[in-house]
Amino acid sequence: MREGIVLSLAAGMLACSAATTGSTDTGGGTATATGTTGGDSGDGGSGATGTGSGGMPVTGTPLGMICDQLHACHDAQSCVSSASGSTSFCTIECGVTAGSAKKPPDGGPQLCAEAQTYGGTAACDLTIKNSNGTLTWDCGLECGTENGNDYGTCPTGLSCSAKNICQ
């Protein structure tokens, strides 16, 4: 299991969407999340970071759609990217843990594994550090081959990094 990529959180609003940005060096590299949550009509409400009520993914749009300020994510997905990747993609939240957690919460990996993607393999391995000290985990997209596992190719517009992460 990979250790999560840690991201910091700064709240803001973007055209009727919740937005978060930030970066933190995790020893393995720096990552950035720019979250825009669009189309959430569920219980997640304003500020939701990728799920509707109960931590269940809103079905409909596969993970990995390219997103930016003009192209919001749908179905309560967040828009994230790694610091070394200039392209952002839509994903879902897979849980929340204490800020010192090194592993995703129970059920998080299964939630991502069940999600449809436009490419790559979803894994609960992206984290955003919240102002209250907790970590919000999102599904990242793994790619390429590692330890005998083939994670597939990244969605169109994203490339596979040397660390087997779509960015």
C-alpha cells in the first residue's frame, strides 16, 4: 500500500463551487489539490469535497475527467492535481482520518476500487490536510506496471509519472 500524498487546504469559492488549493512536501514529492465541487445536489452541500451523504460516491461520471476553472467536476467530485502535473482531474473523497494517519480509512480503498475511471486504477492515496488537523482522503489514479501489477494507462490529457501516478 502506498503512503498518501499529503496536500494542505485553504478554503475559497470559485463560481458557485467549493475550492481548495495547497501543497506540502511529503518526502516523495510535492502535490497540489485544486478542488472544485460541482453538481452536488446531495447532502454534501456547499463545501463538500467529493462525496454526497454517508461517504458513498455519487454515481454517474467516471473518475479522471480533466477539469479546471471553466470545466467543473460533476456528481460531487473534486478537481485535484499533483504539483508536478499541470493538468487537474475529477475524483471522489474516500474518507477522513486523524492527521497523523499513514493509511487510508477503513472502506476507502474499496470505495476507490469500485469507482469507474476514464483510465488508470483508482486508489485511496491522495490526502488533503484540513484546518482542524484531520486528513481528507481522495481517490488518486495509478498507472503503468509496478510490482507485477498493471494499473493501466492514464485518462486522455494525463501522463503517468515515474511514481506510477497519473498527473
